[in-house]
Amino acid sequence: MTLKSKILERILIAGSILLVVLWLFPYIYVICCSFKPGAEVIAVPPTFFPKVSSVENFANLFQRMDALKFLMNSLSTSLISTMIALILGSLAAYAIQRSGSRISVGLIVLILCLKMIPTSSIAVPIYEIISRLGLYDTRIALIIVYAAINMPFVMWTMLSFYEGIPRTLDEAACVDGCTSHQTFWKVILPIASPGLATAFIFTLFQAWNDFLIALLLTSTSAKTFTVGLAGFLSAYNLDLGPMCAGAFLFSFPVMVLSLTAQRYIVRGITAGAVKG
């Protein structure tokens, strides 16, 4: 390695470290504010690290909000909707990719169009449908909506992975006496497990972090943690201490899962970029 390449490599490493620090700076500040006393959070001038560690903000959070119930609502709706979207989306993507018909191209374009629709543009029709079905403020409503919204993403992700699996495996399984259903579950799906894990992670994050749909479709019993946390923000009051504590409590599991599953996330982003 030449001197020039070594210098360039060190510059790239230093730049990467700087970008990571800048990206983590707001989150680290939220963590520090979570463990500050309430008065210190809003002190002027502000301090980055807490002068005295305190769990006052966490205590206020659990006193003023049913945090455990809201967390369970977020967890249950996210997990169940993700599993539904994963099962139906992977099956539909396999059928489209292996059909070989002309209509499959149109279906792929339709999936891409559905994936591009912003949630805010269909929020009002979703509210009308859920209200007419009598499912307002129920977990079932959130599960149905999250599964429907995230299914195009699952299908689009799985299509990229199915394209990399040769059709000869399907033919070999058929020769051995497997039905299409058995071929999918016993042969194709184990090979496409990295794609399944990628779709699971991204879909779970999208449902877990949702605010708009949960705000429209819930009021009390099915309220998620993101909507409950917004209650600390009003026109006349901004209670930053409990909000920081809640933000840390809500985001920490996602951060841990992201770091644990980062190889699947990278593989999902680069899926289909290289073929051969």
C-alpha cells in the first residue's frame, strides 16, 4: 500500500468517525437529558452531561402516563402486523416471481406504485373505513392497517431475493414429488431467509415508529407509545424531561436490534444490486 493510499484511507476513517459522532450526537444528548433532574433539563445555558444523575424523569413518565400499557400496544401491534405482512407478502412475491406470465410485470409495477404512496395521502380514507367497521380505538385496526401498508415493501424486498434463486430448485423439488406449497416452505423459504429477516426488521421498524396512523385510529385503550408520548407536548407546556426519558425508553430496543441485525439490513439494501 502506497503512502498516498494510506493517507486517503485514514482520511476516510476520520471522516466516517466524524459522521457517526454527528449522527449520534442528538441521541446521546437525549440519553443525557433522561438522567438529568427536571430543572437541569430546561436550564439556561444547557449542559450536555448531567451534573447529578437522577431517575426523576422516568418516575414522572410512569406517573403521568400508562407507559407499560402503551409499550405493550406498540409491541403487540407491530409484531403481529409484521408477521401477517411477512407471510402474505412473501407468498404473493413468490407467486408473482415464479408465474412467468405477462401480468406479473404489471403486478410488479403495481407493487412499486403502492410502495410509493405516502401514508398521509390515504390517512383520511383509512380512518373512514375503520370507523365504519366499528374498529376505532382497537388493536385489530392498527394490525390490519400496518399489515396492509407494509405488505408492498415486503413483496418488493422478497422479489429481489427470489430472483437470485434459480428455478431449477423448484423443478428439482417438483420431480421429487413436492407440491408448490411444499416447495415454497421447505426449499425456497430457507434459502431466502436473509431476505425474510431483512423484510422483518424494516417492517417492524416502520410499524413500531408510526405516529400518524396511531394518532388517527386510537384514543385511549389502543393508544401506542408514540401517541402517548406526544401528550407531554401542548400549546402551553413542553415537559422535556419525561419526553426525553420516554424517547430513550422507546428507541433503545430499536437501536440494539439495529446493531444486532446490521448485516441483514445491509444485505437488504444491496439486494439485487449485483447479479450473476
